[in-house]
Amino acid sequence: MTSILQALSCADDYDPNSLHVDRARQLILDLLPAVSGHERVFVRQALDRVLSEDVISPIDVPAHDNSAMDGWAVRFDDLSAGGETRLKNIGTAFAGRAFAGKVGAGETVRIMTGAVLPQGVDCVVIQEVTRVEGDAVIIPSGQRRDQNTRRAGEDLQAGRPAIPAGRKLRPAEIGIIASLGIGEVSVRRRVRVAIFSTGDELCSIGTPLAEGAVYDSNRYTLWGMLTRLGCEVIDMGVVKDDPAALEAAFREAAACADAIITSGGVSVGEADFIKRLMAQLGEVAFWKIAMKPGRPMAFGRIVPDGADKPGAWLFGLPGNPVAVMVTFYQFVRPALLKLAGLDPIPPVPSFQARCTEPMKKAPGRTEYQRGILSRENGEWCVRPTGAQGSGVLRSMADADCFIVLEHERGKVGAGDTVTVQPMNGLV
Ligand code: AMP
Ligand code: MG
């Protein structure tokens, strides 16, 4: 494998001490391949999984020419262009129970939505515009050939890809698979992610909180975010700031996971041995990203037994709880989607909203404030969720969007327009 650190340092505008968020995200995406390995699963189990090979349609959908409306099945050439046409009613075509005969000149058949078009028919006239007089049906002028009909193979054609590999299977795709009569599909195996928290001050839930200690929350937010993304989570608990314990944790994680996510241990104030250890066990870059929250981050590969072993990708996130979540959504989420085989990776939707309060902001870094959206006088408005410190997890819990203050942007005045990323679908 080519050296990660070499690949990174050859990239344009690569300054590990001041990396633009877009650059950091792209550097990560460019290096990661999709995991190999797939499994066959039943159609219902395929929900939210990533398709690993195209689903080829074995049939035409719809399988037959059929009616799109309830009405009268007619031969277009029978209709008079200038006035009404009188046709003879000779039967009915139901969905699932076709009309057996042929529709001849001057004849019509009552037809239901989804019923197979009888032989000879090339037009359906909706019942609302017609009149019935005994066994005659009066059709007004102004009809078009092929109107209100659905052609065989109009949605999907036999032998052609119905769903491409790389697509995440949502309810619509699950329905399409069922509509083809397919019971099982091939999906990528789930990405395995090992997580652990570092810090001597961390206390696991279930134990009393000692003086100066904090409960470990990062493993729980990480577990939640990873579970939502469809990853298999290997929770390795809290690891003390102790070289032997950390080395053992990294070795174990690299042996069983595709990616390792740690929190804490990468900031300036941390004991240097953690960073040294990460670097010794593989190829790890330490970045200062021009963003808030979440400035320090480690990225690379842990390959403790040499480059010929698979190893695992490392995302060393900062320790502050909000910084963990923001760096996860901005960098780790797209990276894991790439590992999961999603192709293309959909962009995160954003739109403009009017900010109801002023916000401090210095140019030269991207900020992700947490906000609450509302609709006022027909336009989107957003207000920040109180204290925005990177340790204030409540600012995430109360928020329904990120307020993205772009790299070059300065302070925001009340009433200014800002970019928002709704958390719905992202978080
Ligand atoms: P660090 O990046 O390790 O210097 O940690 C920065 C801040 O985040 C400190 O106040 C830590 O106590 C806090 N912190 C670190 N890890 C966790 C965690 N797993 N859960 C909650 N808070 C944490
Ligand atoms: Mg720490």
C-alpha cells in the first residue's frame, strides 16, 4: 500500500496545522476504499443496507399494457374527431381478470385501473366524461391515442438494471425489489467500527462519580451515531491514559475492525505519549482543522503488525462531547458511507435562513453552531441554542440544525442570512 502520510503530504494545499474543513473531508474520502465482502439477505432485511451488485429486472414492469384509470377501453381510430362517438358496450375488464375477447370496430369495454388492455384497444376514456345510454356508451371528442394507458416495461425492462449497486435501499427500493418478485439481494457487509474513550478522568456509568471525574458520554453518542449509520459497533469501553493499556486497545481494535474511533487524547494539552503511540502503531496524521468546535483530529491507519496486515482506519476525535459529534458528522460520517460502499455519497442538504440573533465569528475557520429552525412570515428563521461551548452537549440535544458559518465569514448580525444544515436525515 502506498504510504498514507506520503499521499497526504503530496496533496495540494495540505497544511496539517491549518486545514480547511472541505479539504480534510476530501483527503479522507480520496484515501478510503469500500470494504469488500457481501452477504445475501431477504428483501425485508435489506432495508437501509447498501446494494453490492445491480438488481437486474427478470421481468417487464408492468408486465402487460394496462389501464391507468377507470373508464372505457376504446380503439382510437373509431372516434370521430369532430363530435361524439357512440360505441357498443360488450363487457368489462377488471384488474387481475382480463376481458377475454377482442374489441372490434364500434365496440368498447368498461375497464378498471390496472386491468390488462383488451386486444385492439389503444386508448382509455375516463368514465367521468362519458354517458351511458342502455348498452351504448357516448364518448366526447378530444381524446388522444394512448391516453390513460400504461405500457408493458414502462417502469422497468427485463434484463436491464432496476437498481444500481452502491444504492442504499430505502422503502422505495424495497418495493421495487418486491415488484420484481425477487426475494433476496446481495448487500455489502456492515462496516465494523471499534470505539473507545481515553482519559483518566472518565468514569463508566454504574460506578459512583469520583472527585474531579466525569461520566463517559462520548461512547454513547458514538454508539448512537454509528448505529443510525448501520455500522456494527464494537464497544471497547474506557481506556486509561496509560501506554500499555492504550497499545493493547489499539492492537485489539485493529485486529477486528475496519475503523477505530477514539475520543480524547489528541488535543494540545494531552500527554504526548498517546499521539506518539498512535503514530508508532501505524501511519497517523495529526491535524489542526480550521473549525470550531473540533480543531484537533488524528486520521490515518493503525497497522500494528506491519503494512501487509489489513489494520484499520483511525479517526482520533477530540474529547469534548460536542466536538466529537461535529467532527463525526463532518468527517467520519461521509468516510464511513464510503467504506460502506455507498456510491454516490449524497451531499448533505443545506439552505439559507434568517438568523434572529447576532453571533460572534472570526474569519479563517468554519463554525458549526447549533440552531433551532422556525417559519416566520413565510421564511425560514434560525436562532442559536444558548451556550455554544464545545462541552455543552445540551446545545446538540436542543438543536434541529447546524448553523454553518463559512470559513471566510465574519460576525453575523441579527437578521443576516446564514446557511443551515437540518439535522433531520443527517443526525
Ligand atoms: P481531551 O480532548 O481529552 O483533552 O478532553 C477534552 C474535554 O472533554 C475534557 O473536559 C474531558 O473531560 C472531556 N471528555 C473527554 N472524553 C470524554 C468522554 N468520553 N465523555 C465525556 N467527556 C469527555
Ligand atoms: Mg483526555
